Amino acid sequence: MASDRGELLTVCLNPAWQKTLVFPHLALGTVNRAAEFRESGGGKGINAARALRVLGAPVAVALFRGGHTGDLLAAELLSAGVRAVDTMVGDATRTCTTLVDLAAGTVTELIEPSAPVAAEAVADLVAKVVAAVARVAGVAICGRAPPGVPECVYGEIAAAARRQRVPLLLDNVRGSGAALAAGVDVLKVNAAELRELTGIAEVCPGARQCLRDHRLRWVGVTDGPGRAWLVGPDTALCYELPRLERPRSAIGAGDCATGVLLERMVAAGLGAAAMEAAFADALAAASASCLTDIPARFDPAVAAALRAGLTWGRSPKA
């Protein structure tokens, strides 16, 4: 069920136009002919918004965009019913290419570098985002910022959310020091990002360290298809994900979890029982998205079936 508490905002300052080529067998160093081709908007916040639209939630995305690929991205958002809070830039929105090797069961990502963003464009979008925060029910800051965007920008957005008492989820580690200092309700990262942030190998001790070091209420950690963890001041849960038959692509699965978790935490609050259930919903949707071709798109019925197969309990290493 979608939240009835108003529009949700994902901040995606480094979006992409995503092209996916599917090969029966991919051989590097030679000519490969794709059996399938598809394209869609990409970037963590775009993917999170796509998951939110599956839930029927009203969504806005804050982004820089430019060129033909930026126009394609804007057209997709409009078609999906997603409101764009955007600023135009001179360089084209980057293109990312995904290569799917069906024989090997592997997915390879080719990511173009992002062009630097001019200071004037940064100031324009920040002003728009801060104004938007005052009108939305929840915010997710997703992914790293492109060159030219200083770390303080995420701090300004987080501070605006705190002033407005708007629930805030952060799905990023690099360049997020100012946001963490301003205060974040939920940090959602993968295990590798948590290790990068804390220097601690074990998930639960690392998450506990985050809670001590930063103004956080919850830390949600994913680690591919196996396990996930939800850690709060008095809670440390380990989730076991159900095994997937014939997954298509895991691209955007973590972003799908971000979108669903944002919707659930806004709808049900940040209490322990609500967050325990919300994280289970998010993980089930993320798993379901791995069975589809478009990042973060999922079948709610499949997600419900997978959620029934989720198990969780107190982490033995809490």
C-alpha cells in the first residue's frame, strides 16, 4: 500500500541514461552481437523513484540533466508520473551501459564519467531542493554527487529536512560527511560501503560505530543475495534472503530497497517494530526486482511471495 502522507523526494544529483545489452555469450576482445537491447533512466535516485511508483507513491526527483540523454530521462520521468525538480546543465547526462552474459550469469557495468557541474547550476538546484523539502513527506539522498558539487550540498539538504522534521534516508557514503553531521534518520548502505565508512570488517560492530559517530537512528545494510542487517540503538537483526530462481539482473536492487524503505518509514514511522517490517518489505522488493529487466522495477505479488520466505532474528554478532 502506498503512503497517503504526501509526495516523496529522491535526490539524484548524478543520474544516467542506462543502456542494457543482453548476450547469449559475451567474449571480450571480439565482436559480440546482442540478442536484446533496452534502455531506461538510471542512477540510484531514479531507480528508487521507479520502485516508489510501483507502490503508487507520488514521487519527485531532484537532478541535473543535459543534452539528448537528459531529454530522454525527462520524458521517462514525465511518462511515469514522476515530478522533476531539475536544473539544466551544458553537458549531456552520462550514459551507462550494462552487459548481461546469459551463459556465465554475469553482469558488467560500463560507467561514463560525469562532467563537472558549474557553481551556478549547483546553487540553482540546491535552492529548488531546499524549497521542495518543505513540501514533501520524506526525502532520500541517493548516490554520490558529480564533480563540481561540494560535500556541503548534501549537508544543506539534510539540514533542511531536519528543520522541517521530514524523515530522511541516506543511501551513500562518499561525500556524505556533511549530511551525516546534519543528522540522518536512516543510513542504507551495502556491506562494502559500511566497511569503507568505518574501517570495521564485521557488519554489526561497524553499524554500531556509525550510530555512535553520527546522528543516526537506524543503519540498514545489504550484502548481495545472502544476508542483510538492520541495526538501531537497541536492535540488531540479521535477515536471510530467499534464494532466487533464474535472476535476470541485480542492477538497481539496492536502490529498489531504498525506495520501498523510504515509503514504509514515512507511512509507519521509525519505531522498532515498524522498521523491522519495513526493512523486510524493502528486501523482498529488491529481490523481486532481480527477476526483471528494468532496474528497481518489480512485481508486487512476487515481492509478497518472497517476503513470506524471508526469515530474520537477532544477529548473533550484535
